[in-house]
Amino acid sequence: VGGLVTSKSAGLAVPDWPTTFGYNMFLYPWSKMVGGILYEHSHRLVASAVGLLTLIMALVLWFYEPRRWLRWLGAGALGFVILQGVIGGLRVVLVEGMLAILHACLAQAFFALAVSLALFTSTEWRDQVQALDRADAGRIRRLSALTTGLIYLQAVLGAVVRHTGGGIEAHVLIALLVAFHVFLLAARVLKAKPQVEKLVQPAIFLCALMVLQLALGIGSYLGKFAPSGGAPAPVVVVLLTTSHVVVGALMLVVSLVLTLRSYR
């Protein structure tokens, strides 16, 4: 939904915060949610739901999770989501473009943290792990961590491109570097002895996402920078650019899960 807000240029459709045109955010009439207001106000409501779920998760972890480090990680997630909400609000109040970029980057990081918490609390994390050859294990850990870092860097550059229109050359260069590392990582996982299904699955999925992301990236580039006569229809541009953000976020968390599993 946040990606849609940016794609529709609706980030300032609601000029006040934490109220919405003077209304309590949760009491704003549905009949008035039209045009850009629909996207921006829906984003606030979804963000509030995420915040509420994070609060519940943090409380459940604090009172029922025996692992102390995981309790504190849940508390950190709650602080993170509060910070994200405040930055999103300040972006509206201060009309500051840099805060929009920071908001987008922190969203990706929070998503990664939420997925990590899901993995850490899963039955899988407690189950018996399968041992890899020591050399293979070391290579996969290093390569997967580097790939995850590159994907996050690419997300940051993507936020800069979306909000400023600049930095496209760096974004394309890192995209090629990410693609190389994703396919190299998949090859390394598939060659490992013995093969570990919990690593093979995300590696193959990551490759599929990479192919899709490259196609969406080309479409988004044409939609944003092609001459008006050769650009896709506006609705197609919105679909392409928003999907590009979504698939990028999925690539980040799939690569992160592969990394965490390889260290586990």
C-alpha cells in the first residue's frame, strides 16, 4: 500500500497528521476516501493495523517466550514500528523528501525483522539441523549474507530513484550485481554436499523472483523515463512500479531467510 501511495503520487494527499483533515484518523468518513486520499488514508489504516499486531506480538513474546534475546528482539520490533510511524507522519508535516526515502528504507528493514521473528519462533528453528560440509557451509553463509546486503542496498537506491528521479545508473549497476550474486548463490547451494532442502527451496525461489524483478525493472524504467509516446499507460506504470517494490521486498526476505538458515 505504501508503494501504491508513491506510485500514485498521493503522499501528501492528506496534509495533516496524526489527524486526517481534522478528523480522528480512525473516524474519517469512508465516503470521503476518494482519489489520492483513498491511497494515503488507507496506508495510515494499514500501518496502524501493523503497529497493533506488532504490539500484540511483542507482549506475547515478552510474557511467554523463554529466550531472552528473542523477547528483546520483539521489543525492538515494537520500537521500530513506532519510529516508522513517526517518520511517516513527519514526512507529511514537514513536507521533507528525505524523510520519504528514509520511510521507504525503514519499511524494508522492518519487513525483514518481522520475517526473522517468524523464523525464530517457528518449529523449524528448534528442530534438528542438517550438517553441511564445512567448506560449503562457509561459502554459502558468506555469499548469502553478501547477497542480502546487496539486495537491501538496491532497495535503498530504488527508494532514491522513486522519490527523486536520480541515481538510476547506480540502481541499474547494482541490479546487475545482485542478479550475478543471486544466481551464483543458487549454484553454490545446489552444488553443496549434502543438499539441504531448507536452503534449496529459497535459493530456487530467489532465482525466480530475480527473473521477474528484472522484467518489472525494465518495465518500470520504460514507464518512468521513456518518451511520452513510447511509455505504457499510467495504470500499467503504477502496476509495474508497485510490483517492482513488492518483488524487491520479497527478494530481500527470501535471501535473509536463506542466510539465517545457513547460519543455523
